[in-house]
Amino acid sequence: MNSSASAAPFPALTPPGQRRLPPLGQRLFLALSLACTALPGCQSVPEPAIQDGEEIILEKHSFSHEDTKLLFDSYQIQPGDKLDLLFNIKTRNKEGRFYLSLGDTVEVRFPFMPDWNTVQKIRPDGTISLPEVGSVNVSDITVEELSDILKERYSRILVDPQLVVLVPEFLSQLRELKTDLHTASRGLSRLVTVRPDGYVTFPMAGNVLVAGKSIEEVTIYLNAEYKKVSPSLYADVFLEESRGSTIHLLGEVAKPGAYPISSPISLAEAIALGGGYSHEAMLDSVVVIRREKKKVYATRVNLAAALSLTSGEMFFVSPNDLILVPRSRISTVAQLMDDVGRIGLFKGWSLGGS
């Protein structure tokens, strides 16, 4: 498709007998249409039926989703969520090798030049300043390595420099953190809230972008940062409270609209939030539309089978899912397009992902 074609606006006129879709409906209708034309043989043979559990990519370019596991197997953190950070601090444990870190105190002694003796705390940039040689990076190295570095630096101005490196105080940041946590009401844990910009300020790790990431991803990243401070510091991250989760119900439900959810719920529970389904609802053909970054997927769920306990699996919805309970069974992409087009979507859900 050339650039002029892709930039062309939707036609201003609607053929007789057809209701013009709102811009949002047009966008999804176009995406559905392009997804249909990308299916093998879609232009020359009847459309293939949508199978139970089959996922169809609804986007302007055709992609095949190669991951066979569930698309939505991990919760993504959102602005407004509250995270519980539980620290595990082992200041008395013997570590394999001791590495200097921020907040440690370093003492350098010169036996034959006592005027150069100095005691300094490692600065936030990981350096200390020494007589005659200036700034030296000492973070994340052992005492032995620092001693070798200093002897090499001082050999430029001294013959056979003699010096001793000591660490009179270490893990001071951890001790201060441990003291602060013990005096706090939550003990060794901190409760933090994800800001509207998606960031959280963690102790000793600073501002970290967590929105759109899973709890596991944040935990791995955070502990990699804490390991730089000390192998004695570890933290577990838990989702204390979810604030930003909303699902959207359309079609044959008592009260269509947007509903907040505070924890993972099943598809049946989601429909119950909307007052339940009508007597005209086709439960064997419920459609869930979901955004995954720049892609939009749709899958048909046989809720009737799941409710009857004869077959089917429990399907869990994710934040911002759009759930369509149709009046007639949806078996082709064209029918899905028609149902979405008739309802014209609704305010609060858009095709564009983040």
C-alpha cells in the first residue's frame, strides 16, 4: 500500500440504507477488514469458520501469533496500582567476596606519608577523592582490587608506593534502611503507589518505570539493582491493590458499559458485573477483544460449555478487555465485523494500544 493510499480519509458519504460508523467504529471495521483479506484464500473462497479458542489478529498488518500459551498469563502493572515491597536484609551473613558499594567508608593509609592518610565515604557517583591523584572510581570492586589500582596510580609520582586500604564501615545504607523500616508501621516492607506517569520511586533504586510490566519483571529488575548495592539485599514485590483495571461489556447484557475490576476475574464473573446476559444471548459465541501493545486480538469463547461443566476452559479477562455477547452465533470474521459495526463500539475503548 502506498503512502497516499494509507493517508486517504474515510469517504464522507455513506451508501443508501447503511448507517455511517463513528470514527472509532470505522477504524476497527477497517482493521477487521484488512485482517480478513490477509487470511489465506479469503478473497477467493468462503471465509473459514472461527473455531472455539481461535485467536484472530485484528490489525492493519497481518501477523501470526506464534506463542501457543495464553496471551494474558501475567498481570501488567498500571498507574494507580499499589505495590508492596518486602525487604530481606542479611547484614550478618558472610558474603563470598566483599565489593565496595555506595555508602561504604574507605580509609587509605600511607605508612611513610601520614599527611596523605584519608577516610572518605563513597559518593553517590561511586568515587572518592585522594591526595595527588584526584577522583578514583571505587564502586563494585574488592578492597584488593582498589589497593592495586591505587598503587598503580601513585607509582606515577612515587617510587614503590606503600599504602593500605581499609573499610571501617560497610553496608551503612542497608543498616540505615533496616533502621528506617523497623521504625515504620509496616516493618520490613514499603507500600508504594504507581504514579500517573507509570513510575515508582523505590528505596536505593530511584525512579523505575513499572507500568506495562509484570510483577516478576519488576522483581527481577529491582533485585539486579539491589545486588549492585550488596548481595545481602533482596526484595519481593507484591500487588497490594489494583486501581487501574477496567473491562468493557457490549451486546446482550443487562447493563452494557465499563466496569472496574480489582482482581483477576473469569468471563462469567465479568458478564455478571453487567447484570447478567439476556435470554437472546448466544453464550457459545462470546467474543473477547484485547489489545496487546500495537496488536489487537479477538478470540471466541464457548461460555455455555464452560458454565455447563461439560467442556471448555475457564477464561479469565484482562484489564481493558472488550467483551461482546452476541445475539446470534458468530462463525466468520464477516459476522464479527458486522456485530462490531452495528453496535459502533462505544466510548472508553479505542483501537490504539500503548
